[in-house]
Amino acid sequence: MALSIGPLSIGIDIGTSGARAVAIRPDFSIAARSAVPLDRFGQNARDPSVWWSAIGAALTELLAGIDRAAVRSIAVDGTSGTLLPVDGAGRPLAEPLMYNDKVDDDAILAVIAREAPAASAASGATSGLAKALWFQRLPGVAAVLHQADWIAGQFSGRFDVSDENNALKTGYDVEARRWPDWIAATGMRMEFLPRVVRPGDVTGTLTASAADLFGLARDVAVVAGTTDGCASFLATGAAAVGDGVTALGSSLTLKILSDRPISAPQFGIYSHRLGDAYLAGGASNSGGKVLAQHFSLARIVELSAAIDPMTETGLDYYPLPAVGERFPIADPDLPPRLTPRPADDADYLKAMLEGIAEIEALGYRRLAELGAPRLLSVRSVGGGAANPAWTAIRHRKLGVGFLPALSDEAAAGTARLALMGAIEAGLL
């Protein structure tokens, strides 16, 4: 028996360890969710057939709990900068190069360095453009696609379209909304690059085979998706200029919705486009990883209960797990600052939490200095968001309203795109 009624939109997230699917209602509430690990289908997490098998299993599990006839749209997000070459039928021709893989070809890197503007996200050995230039040499190649493009193609049959967020690291100009002329000057064959649309644009409907495989209607819309990072931001419900999202995981990541693009390669900052706004952010090496070097999770919970977050230790820490920082200070030689150490472990933990909160506050100020809007609100995700003492310290340091995150699942953010696409197309 179906557990939900009314129109539904589905978001699919493919990550480095698994596939996740979320179905949402028009009020953005979650109707169902599922998750399947990649290693259920093989040990090679870069095998596209493993991706598709995991997605198929996650989607099948999701659909078992909802009314399949209510599904009106579907969208996919993938890891940013993961590319693969395909033939004219969309069949992979080589193992993909993942988001963190480097292209070891001096000629390719030299031509990108010569032609790419300084602010381009296509610079560097891990860029999408470097991978596309590498793959275009293969015999029989018809297109070079991003991970999310290829997966969406399994639903729509289209292997010629991408979205503005995935295309950013391949050199797409999100301000002009086109592939810039300088890309051709690198030797890239432009016919191999996909046509780019806005995240949330409808790109087609389900193929007969996809509809039959999952028991869905043929007219279910396939909607352009996004990257996993952008999807995670959208999942929180942040939607207004000045809304910030802080991810308190092993590292500290900040994102803010801006009315203008922000580019600062020295801090690793590039702006994704979301409608008429831009998503800018930076990632510090500080975060949960440095805490874990000193305390177990159970000990952190225990010590946090003894912390008074409304008083200051007076210690000026810059907690890092090792030498080097990316943002808000760009210094590969910046040393951790974790002394003097108080005798009491609770005070030591408190000083580290204060230090990370100061880095967070400096990060949002740095984004504002670079042209982003003033921070108006913060939503928090990641394991650290559940620590009340840390939250109170951060609230005091940031001085803005803290809003609840609707979700921290990338698939939920992609489902929001699928929903908005269906609404704009008049399907709901």
C-alpha cells in the first residue's frame, strides 16, 4: 500500500560511497527516502555500471513506499568535476576521472594555464576542462559528460546536456551563460561539450525503457540537476540573498547566497549560479578532524555538557589538524595554534570550539570583503551542528539568527530542483 498521496518529485544523489533518493511533496516535506551503498554492486566506485545499479536499487526501494503514479519529475546531482567520455549512444568509453583525480599531462595543464582567465574554475590538474581535453583524444568519443549528465541520460536518453553548476569547472561562464571562446583556444573540440541549461530546467521525459524499469509514467519530467555541494545547500531551505550554510564536518565549509558572483582563486572560491543569484563559499582545514585528534566523540559529548558557552576562555586558538590553511587565510605554511593548553579538558575543548567559531566568523567576513552580501542568517549541517555548546558559542560569535536546516541530504536539495522544474513547466 502506498504511503503518500499527491504529486511527488524525486531527487537522486550519487556520492563516493552510495546512492540516495528522496521524494518530496509540493510543500517540500519529505515523503520517502532511501540509500544504497555502492559496494553492494562491486568494489570499483568509479565504474558507471556500479553507479547505475546503486541508483536503480535506491530508486526501487524509494518507489516501494510511495504512489508511483504521483511522481511527476526527477533530477540528479553528482560529484563536481567527475567526467567520463561516451560514444554516440551514451556508452562509457573509459573509466571516469573522479572529482579529485589529477590529469598528469604537462601540455594540457600548460595550455589551460595560458588561455584560462585567472578567475576561472577550469584551472588546475583536477579541473573538468583538463579531464575533457584528456578524454577527447580517445577513438570513438562523441561527448564528454559530467557524472550527473550521464546518469540523467539513463532516464531521458539524452547525452548532450548539462547544467550550469556541473559545467563550471569545465570552464562554463555562468555570468554570460555560455561556453567562452577561450576554451576552443585550448584545443578543446567544442562539439564534445554538452549544451548547458539552468539547474531546474526540464530537459526531457523518461524513455520507454526507464519508465518500464521503474514502473513510472512516460511523461515524468527529467529535470537538470546540480552538483552535490549545491544540492546540499538547497536542501537546507536557504533561499534568500544573505542566507549562509555552515557545514561542521571533518572540515569547516561556509556557503552564502549572493546577488553577485564572487571569485577568489587564492581561497578556492568560485561562484555557482542558482537562478539569478550565486552561491559562493570557502572551506577551511579546521573542523571536526582537529577535534578528533584530541578527543573521542563520546568524550566531546561528555566535556561539552560541562562547558559554559556564554563565557570566554581568553585563549586565542587557530585549530588546524596540520600545517596549512586554505580559507579564510590562504597560507600553506600556517601552523596550528593550540597553546597554552589549560589543565582542564573541558576548557581545552571549549577553547578549540571558540577558535573554530572565530574562523567561521572570519570566513563570512572574508566573503563580504570579497563582495558577498552581509551574513543575515545561518543554517548548520554536519555532525557538529548537533552540539548545543558549540552552537551557542557560534551564535555569540556570528551575531545573526540561526535557522533550522530543513535537511542536510543532497538528494533532498535535488528533489527541490525537480519540484521547481515541474512547477515551471506547468506539470503541477
